[in-house]
Amino acid sequence: MHRKQRTIRQSKSCKGVGLHTGVDSIITFHPA
């Protein structure tokens, strides 16, 4: 079974605090 893959149009970032470390973190997704 194959599904069509898609990519995002623009970079997206999320900010948060590490669950175990308590350190501020940022994750960024970039288009393919």
C-alpha cells in the first residue's frame, strides 16, 4: 500500500521546554 507523500510549503518552528532537562528547545521543519 503506497500513500502519496506531501511536503510543507514553508518552514515551521515550535518552541518548548524539555520534559526531563527543563532546557528551552526549538524544533524546525523545513520543506523537502
